[in-house]
Amino acid sequence: MSERFRKSGDAVIKPNVMTPPVGQPSLFTKCDRFFDAEGVFAQIKAADLYPYFRPVEKNDGTRAIIQGLEIIMAGSNNYLGLLSDPRVKKAAEDAIEHYGTGCTGSRFLNGTLDLHIELEKRLAKFMGTEACVLFSTGYMTNQGVIQSLAGKGDLIFSDKDNHACIVAGMKVSTAETIRYRHDDMAHLRKQLEKATRDFPEAGKFIVSDGVFSMSGAVAQVPEMVELAEEFGAALMLDDAHAVGVIGPGGRGSAAHFGLGDRVHLTTGTFSKSFASLGGFVVGSTNVIEFIRHTASAHIFSASMPPSAVATVLKCLEILEAEPERLERLWEISDYMRTGFKNAGFNVLASQTPVIPVVANTMRTCLEMWHDLLEEGVFVNAVVPPAVPQGQSLLRTSYMATHTNQDLDYILEAFYKVGKKHGLIGTNGTVAHD
């Protein structure tokens, strides 16, 4: 790697301004600049430290093949370990045989199958709510719900660390967004008090991740419920990393606190615990039907293909029939958190199967990611702007089907690589400069 990148740490290096080739629109200048040989992007690719878009050649859940190397997958959101379950694959195959490979239309027109209706009813019942509507992806769910409900004259209160799809929803909404400091309920209260004084007639909408996707921390749902009720605000939790993970039976963050009946809306995705693709929102009948008829991300998008819907239905069935999967998932999570902490790693405020290992600088993060892959462990490298400068991290996540041997191997690999890069001391404690 060039000295320029080595010395930069997390610094953003701006390549030289390029003159666009004759005849090329100036709009595309940024594209050429992105691949400038003097830029960070080109340098990390040349050093084989680029961690993204690596093709997976085979994936059986806890094991995968990447670049011909068999690795332990410690970077998947396949929390229940159902991705390669024979029952799930058979359900998807049967759906293709019966319905074909897709719907070729939106839910509004020709794209509603009886399977969609069945899944909506099953999810509403599972989550203890009146109604449910499906979206084609989890990202589109949050974007669509926020755009549908929050309009001109309304106010959205959003945690600073909310997922990008919530941010996207706020951008397409005509409502005003007020961001509060991450997980800071005192700051949220101040924002609500000020908004109530300044805009007494405005509709108020509090939106937060239920489980934060980078830290693995659970949101302070009881405090948010109390604030929502005190200030007459609607409350929505994005449970992408919570449904099928926390709460009784895997019913999510509100259920985790026994507050399922006091949270107005819960959104989720099928691309994690349910080993598929798509998203959903549950709530009261009138609110859900309003979203169904006004969310552009729902109205103008092709519906979930039948194989994806059938996959979710089978995963939901297995989740309800095999609660031991959740017990195992939590046993694994506690074991890995303890293991990382005992080794001297910083795992932030993780409380779930999402366990980040802070690597500090982008350079250290990418080099550790590379070395872990060579050790046969795949994790996710997360660098700015996805995280703050100086807080690059290796995001690990676990599934109910990991074996004890898998877990010990992952910990040993991290210990070896952490010592190599000075992140922890040779005695298994945090390294100091």
C-alpha cells in the first residue's frame, strides 16, 4: 500500500481535480475522480484490502466459499441459521413450481398472490397487531412508511444513528426532520418540548432502530414509549435486527420490554432472520391500510416473488415450532461478547448477536479484515462515513447454527490478528500507545 494511504488513517484524501475528456458531460467528472490512481479507493484495491463486493461462490450458512477458500461466516445476518435449511429450500421450490418465478407487477394491479395475503395475516398475528402490509425490500419499507405518514407540517424525530433507509424516508418526506443524539432520551425530550412550544399543531413521529445495526445495542424503548405518550407522538421501531432475534418468541424490541401494545408501528425485513428478501410493517388496521394505499415504494414497485414469500412463511413456521433456535442464538451471543471482552476488545454496547469489534483507524480495520479472511473468518469491515472517524470496526454477527468449535476458532483468529496489529496486548488486554 502506498505511504500516502498508510499515513492517512481515516483522513479523507481528495484526488486532484481532473479535466473531463472532450465530449464527456461534466456530470461524470466525479466518476473519473472516484477511480483516480492517487485516491484511496484505487490504493486499497491495489493492496487487496478492498473488502466489498467479494463474490461468494457457495454459502451453506455457517460455511461459505470465497475466492476458493472455505471460511467460517461470521458476517451474515442469517440469525436463525435457516438460509440452507432443506425445509425452507423445498418451500421456495414448491412456490416456483406453482406460481412461477415472479409476479411481474405491483401489488395494486396483478402482483397480489394469495401467499401475500396469507403472510400478512400470519405476521400480524405473530406480532400481536391488527394488520400488516408487505414491501419488496426492508429498505423500501422504512422509506415508504415515513413518506406515507409524515407530510408537510409534520415533524420527524430521528435517532442520529438510525439506518440509512430511515434517512432516505426522511429525505423523500415533506416533513421536517429533527435529529436527536444517539440513544439520548434527555435530548429527545428537549426536542419534543421545543417542538410542542413552537409548533403545537404539528404531527409528531418518533422513529428509531429497535436494534442498532452497527453497535448491536437495543434502543431504550420504555423511555421512548413514555415520551411518545406524553407528547402525543406516533412511535415506529425498525426491527430489522430484532424480529426473529429478541423478545418472547423473537417478536422484536417492543415485545422484549413487554410493550408490544404501546408501540404504534414496527417495521422489519425478511433478509435476515427469515433468509429471504422483502419487508413489512405492522400496526392498527386504519394506519396500515393508509400506508398500503399511499406509500409510493409499495404502490409503484413489483411485489415480492412467490419463492421469497414462501421462504418467509416456512421460516416463521420453524421459528414458532423451534424456540430452541432463539435460546441457542442468545447462548452464542453471550459467549462471543464475553470472549471478545476477556481478550481486551472493545465491543461497544452490544446486547445482541450483532457484536462489533472496534479497530479504530480505517487502515487497521481493513488490514485486520484481510488477515481474518486469510485465517478463514469472514466479517464485515465498516469504515467512515458509515461510522464516525476513528471508530472503524469489524462487524461480526452470529447464527443459531454456529458450533462451539466455530466460535472458538473465530475468537482465536481475532486474538491472533488483534495482537499482530497492536489492538490488544500480548497478555490479552487492551493495547496502549
